[in-house]
Amino acid sequence: MPGAVLRGVTLDCADPRTLASFYGALTGMRELFGTDEFVALTSGSGCDLGFQRVDGYRAPQWPGQDVPQQFHLDFHADDLDAMEELALELGAVKPDHQPGDGRWRVLLDPAGHPFCLTSS
């Protein structure tokens, strides 16, 4: 049996501290390590969330694929309306295109990465 365990996910961005601040406020994760080039957030779950500076970063274009998203994060929320409101207050944007018939909400983080909120 393979023994690899997912330790973390790192998102490319232009400003790691700003994006880490957004996700820290959204999730309650705290900073584990940070420089101007890389910031890691942790919740103690064993899977951290990192943000790395990329020169010339281009935000994904969702739902189009001119600049593909490559992946997105899904977050569980007991109260979708309240979590959406918090995300928008923190700087997220809600695009017009909302697939899923209300089962989830697609938002864009301050760096343009799509992420979803779901109650399931």
C-alpha cells in the first residue's frame, strides 16, 4: 500500500501575505510560517495551505479557460449565506456564472482563484 499522505496545497499568487490573510480569516487557520515569498497556514489537521509568490502571476479566468484554473478548493459551510457574506466582506467576488443549481456557491478569492462553498 502506498504511504503518501497529503501534507498541503500551495496556491500561486502575486502577494502571499494578502492571500494568506484572506484564507486565514475565512477558515480560522493560523500562520505557521511566513516570508514575503511564501506563507503557510495551518489548522493542526495535518494538511496546510500555502501561498507562493510568482512573478508575472496571471489570475485564472473562470468560467473561461483562457488562463485555466487548474484546480479549486471546496469548503464546507453549515450556513452558506453567512459564509458567502463573510467571504465577500473579506474581498472575494461572486461571478455571475453559478453552476450546481444552488448546491454550492462559486466565489473568486482576491487573487482570482475560484473556490466553492457547499453545505454537503
